[in-house]
Amino acid sequence: MKTKTFLSIKFLTLFSFIFLLNSCTDLDEIFLDEIPGNTVSDPAGSLAAAYDRLGDGTFVDHGAIFAMQEYTTDEAILPTRGSDWGDGGKWRDMHEFTWSSTNSIIVGNWDLLTNGITRCITAIESAEKSTISEKKLFAAEAKGLMAFYTYTTLDLYGQAPYKDPMDPKATLQILKADTQIDKLITDVEALIPDLADIGTQRTYQGRFTKQAAYAFLANMYLNRAVFKDRYNASSNFNFNEPAVTGSAGTDMDRVIYYTSLLIDSGRFSLESDFFKNFARDNNNGKELIFAISQKIDYIRNGSNSFAYVCMERNQRASAANRGTNAACITPEFYASWDGNHDDPRFEQHYQYADGTWFMNDGTDVSVPATDIVPKSSPALPWFHFNRGIQAGLQYGPILLPSGSLEMIGNRIKVSPLFMEKSTGTRMNFTPSLTFADPTKSVFAQNEINQGARVFKYEFDPEGGNGNSNVDIPLFRLGGIYAMRAEAYFRKGSTGLAMIDLNKLRTSRKRESLFGNAPGKALTSLDSEQLYKELGFELYWELQRRPQSIRFGKFDLPGTAKAASQPFRRAFPIPQTVIDQKVFKQNQGYN
């Protein structure tokens, strides 16, 4: 159970971080923010506060890290939809590459990440000064988390702040991606002896374990060449330079080493049902190595953002739920699936307990009302939408003026759906996006239906539109196979890369409507196909921007995006931080 490990810590945390500040004021004096009171003497509460930053928006909200890692790529775009989602242009900035140092997404994510670093520093100090039996374990976890927050900050911004947690007189240091990546790798490698194996010492996928460290190290080695040479104009990164530790081979050898430790461990296995990885009951998922544990409770409700952001406002899982009609994918990403719509990761139809399939093709009349939204009172019938990438005309229940779903007898009626804010416009998720000005992602009010949507993460109706029990994977076994395949390919071992990619393809099975058919194996592989395969396995998992930089795709023109310069591979340091005259602005943004 996802609550069993940190339950006592969460109770402590409720009081220890409730007053924690969320904005920076004086970098030199208080290092972005501090946890007040006696939290330093509370190692459990301090560590829980450090973990809490992962899920308190940062890695689970579409407007946080997701916006920078996905909206800047072919996998996601959030256009202005008539009267909705203008918001000063901040969403369009992400996809059109027009962001500046004052964009609120860029400013907000800096604050979230550096707040995470600060919480980890407090947790390290608290653990190191304690006499508890878990001293080494808690300190190692806090250091691993700090490395993760720092790495993400360096990935996005090229710079990150640091203070020695054990020196109260320490001055603020400015870390740089190209020089710090090696130190991060050696620091995390040094933590491994003190970390727990997953499932021991009351740990699970929500804790930073040895296995989380292996996955993180593989990821750092995979991206090390980009960190060291981010602005290489030709994107000709040296992925096979000697690894940080001299006798360990190349960067790609280390990716293979750490991914193989996980693949060969027997602790994890691939889900034949790909979408189980993203279901509301995925807390015991077979693939999860390091995930953000979410639970709807009175302490911290999980986020439904990745599901909610794509659904249209008239798509309702119950009479108390709706979507928000925001994000979609680009035509380029949809086209990358050409010839692969029968891949089990592309789409999945839902089957009710009585055998009814929701086809979403105009043939549905009704579905059972026997599924009930958990903890709803009075009991609300639960309508299940299909999963994966959804395109074309949409069908589902209609909300009546009485506030209940339209029924046929004791079943939920299925009807053609229309847009809530353009009531004469049919809900048609077109794979194409037709903007009046191709350089600007702006739809007229009667065009707000456009864009194929991602229903990868299950919409959890239990806690309203915003809350969810779905654990959010940061590292899972499917991604580990994908990393190893890329490393093999970059070493010239195309055959071994294909074996790993075909393991992913053929281990996934379609629903019984299609005879539980496995995915089809590849018969050839080149760089373009490899890039597609990474998208098939990891779409909307906050990996696309790093992938696109590694493959030389990030600077290319696309839907509502002109060709861009290499300096855009890093985001600017927020102007509010620059004004404090501690950090210098990244190149290209002065």
C-alpha cells in the first residue's frame, strides 16, 4: 500500500512544512526559503517535506515541469482556445519558443525546484545531526532527492543554487550544468551503499532506493554529453566519451550497466496492459521503480492534472466531474504513429463488467451504471472513457439540467458530444491543427475542438476534477528498456537495441476486443525509428524535451514553431533572480 511507509512521516510533515515559504526573497541570506521552527530536529518531517515537493505540483501538474518538458515538443501543445487559455500567452510561449525570463511558468518552476533543493538541504542537516537508527538511510535519501532536484534544475536552466547543509556559514554556490554533471554522478554513486533496496526497510517505489539511484544514474549518463556541450550547433554530441569513473567504459556503457542491473534484478516486470502503469490503482505497479505516490486524503490530495488537462469540458466521468479542454498533441506526433495504430500503447477501449465495450464510434447506445465513483454520496455512476490517444468524433454521457447524467432505464445513455463553450461545434478531436496564423497557436471559438488528446493517465473521479490516486512514474521499467536500447544504438549495437525495443512492443497486449494481440516486432531500426519508439513508450512522461535535444530535433520548425537557435535548449534564469545580482543570465537571453 502506498500509505504504509510514510504515514507517520506525513503526519509529522503536516505540521513541519505547513508554513514553508514558496517564494525567494534574499538569496544570499536565506537561500530561497527556509523551513522554520524546530524542523531541523525532526528528520522524518524534514525528509517528508523534501519528498512532498515532488508531488505538490512540481512533477504532477501540467503547468509545472511538464509545461517545460512537453509543451516545448511535438508531444504536447496548449493553444489559446477562443476565450480560454490565453493567460497572457504563457502557454503559447512554451510551444512557439517565444518565452522570456519573465514567463510565469519559467519563474514558477524555478521557485518549485529550488524550494525542493532547500528542503533537501534541511533534511540532510536534520538527518546528519540526529541519533535515529535511520540516520544513514534518511541522509542518503535526502541527498539523492537533492541530486534529482538539482539535476532537473540544471537540465532546464543550466544553473542551480547550492549551499553546504552542514556549514551554517557557507556561502551560496552557483552550479553549472557542464561542470556539475560529473559531480552529480559521482555523488549519487557514492550514496548507493547507504540506500535501501526497494521493498526493504519499509521502502517502496515512492522512496529514493538503490533502484531509483540506478535509474537516475542511467538517465544522467544518457544525457551527460548534452550537459557538457549543450549549445553544440550541429547537435553532434559525444555520447561515447569515457565515463566519469576511468575504468568504467563510456557513458553508454554505464547506461547499459545501470539499466541491466534493473532489468536483470527480477524485481520489476513489464505490464502486458500498458495503461495499468497509469491507472488509479497503480501503486503496486510491476514497472514502477521511482514514482510520486499520490493519494486522495486529508493530508495531501494527488493531482489529476495529466488526465484533466486533455478532456473536454463536456466529457464527464460522472455528474460531478468534467475536463478542461486544454492540451493536445501535434499533427507531427500523431503522424509518427502511422502504421502503428494497432500498437497496444496507442489506444485501449474500456470494457464494463457486463461485457459492454465503449467503442466511441457512434455505435454505443448505453453502458452500465453499476460502476460507482468511490466515496461518492449519493452514489454517482462512473463513466469510463477509453485510454491512450483519442482522435475523431467523441461520444459519452450528457449532463442534464437536473445535475445528473442522462439515462436509458438503469444505464448511462451514450450520445454525440458537443463543445461546452461552442455549443454548435461537434466534439471532434482532429489530428490536424488549423491556425489562422500558422505561427501562432490560436483557435477561433468555433475551432476549439481541434487536436488529438492524450488519455494515458486514468481520470480519477473520486476527489473532484483536481485530485487523483494515480501514482506518477518518474522511472519505470519500460523507460529503462528504452534507455538501454538507445545506449546500444549509440554504441552501434543495432541488433541489441532492436531486441529491447521489441521486448517493449511484444510484451504489451491489446484488449480482449482484439484478441489480446501483442504489438508487432520491428524488422529494422534507424535513428528516426528509434526516436519514434521512445515517443511510443514514454509520451507525456516528461522525457520528450531531453529526447528531442539528444536527437537534434529540438531546434527544428514544427506546428506553430519556427526554427530556433541552440540557446533555447536552456531556459532563462528568471528575471526576479537576475535582479538580485547573484546569478548571471544564460546566453541568448540578455
